[in-house]
Amino acid sequence: MTGLLTGKVALVTGAGRGIGRACALALASEGAAVAVNYSRSEEAAQQVVAAIEAAGGQAVALKADVADPKQVERLFADLLAKYYGRLDALVNNAGITRDGLILRMSLEDWNQVVALNLTGTFLCLKAASRIMLKQRCGRVVNISSTSGVAGNAGQANYSAAKAGVLGLTRSAARELGSRGITVNAVAPGFIATDMTSALELEPILAQVPLRRVGQPEEVAGLVRFLCADPAAAYITGQVITIDGGMVMA
Ligand code: NAD
């Protein structure tokens, strides 16, 4: 398989389903060897690996809870051992929600959401930057959310964590840019995945100029552009919203 990422290595966190799965498939379709990180369902991750291999690509499933520093350390050690010490693209995708109004939000729900969405992104970015700084190249995409850009009632923990990801993205872009590493954030609106499957659609669609939810493959197309396309080489520190026009600057 030849493509823009042939001979390169990508890691997608939380890639067993949803947006992460679509990103793993999209990067593999450009020829990258893809590490498909998962925390619980090995079966789902192995299905992603099988789909990539069936299309002629290379992939491996790597288990790690990316909110746990020790497991992140092992994840990167496993990745380097498997793929010749390289990492060209990191997609920090793993995320959870624990929604509730502030008055009723437990500290545990706050901490869990911040630990994965923000601290997990930091831990993986830190480990990846060590490799990318040596290579003097690399691309990082952090998956944020329109909730992090505009806020959302009932999602104070998630919005704060996803807004934190934007600050992390901009700081990292400033720190790493001189070594040829780009760091950008993608902020999806409502995308049809398990995360949003229980939401009532009508009030959501009323806020979306394009009057539909997005598909994981649409987010993955943007991630593929940022990670693989030569035209994205001069884009860094940016937040790119993909939400059918719901949030406009
Ligand atoms: P999803 O729930 O289908 O996928 C989340 C993935 O993260 C799952 O594969 C899950 O197993 C994995 N994960 C959970 N905890 C983990 C951990 N501790 N370590 C490693 N992996 C873990 O949801 P999705 O919609 O595909 O979400 C993907 C990303 O996109 C998330 O960061 C989410 O916040 C963000 N996002 C989603 C939407 C949407 O509308 N679906 C909108 C904005 C942002």
C-alpha cells in the first residue's frame, strides 16, 4: 500500500470504535502502520486491526488506559519496540463524558473526565514529543470538542477538559514548532457515535445549519489531512471545528 504516510507510524488512542476507529482506518489508508490503542475491548481493537490488514495495511492493537501514567509509559515502549522506534502521527482521541449540572456533579465525575480527556492527552503528547523531537518531525492532533470552544450546560467537566486541550495544543505548538512538529486540535460538534447515541436529535439539529449530525469518517478526513497532507505542514496551534456550522467564531 502506498500513500502519504507510507513507511510512517501513527498512534490513535481509543481507536476501537467511533471517531478513533475511523481515524485509524484513514491513516492506514495513507500507508501508515497504525497502533490501535484500546483500554477495555480487545475484540473491537482487533477488528480494527483486521480491517486494516484486510485492506493491505499494517496495524497492531495496544492495550493501555491513557489516563494512567504507567500504562502510557508501557504503551510507548510497546509501540517503539513494534515499529522501529518511530512515531510520525499521534491522534489523542480517547475521551469520556460524565454529564451533569454543576450543582449535582460529583468530584469523582469531574476528576475522571479531566484525567482522561486532558491529563491523558498531556501524557501521550509528552511521550510522543520525546520521540518526535529526536526525529525533528511529527504531527499531533488532539480531539477536543465544540463544548470546549463554546461551553455546554451539563458538561462543565467535559467542557473544561476539552478547553484545557486547546491551551495544551497551543502551548505545545509553540514549544515544538522549531523542531518541525505540528500540533493542532480538532473540535467536533455532534458526531454519530456511541457517545452521542442516547441524545435526542431534534433540539440538536435545530442548532446545526447543515441540519444533520456528522459522521466519524468526516472527522477522520480532517485528521488525515492534518496528519498526512503536505498542505497541512504550515498549520500549527490551530483549532479546527467540524460541526455543520453549529459554532462559528
Ligand atoms: P466513543 O465513546 O465511541 O469512543 C471513545 C473511545 O475512547 C472508545 O474507544 C473508548 O474505549 C476509549 N477510551 C475510553 N476510556 C479510555 C481510556 N482510559 N484509555 C484509552 N481509551 C479509552 O466516542 P467518540 O464519539 O468516538 O469520541 C472520540 C473522541 O471525540 C473523544 O475524545 C470525544 O470526547 C470526542 N468528541 C466526540 C463527539 C461526538 O459527538 N461523538 C463530539 C466532540 C468530541
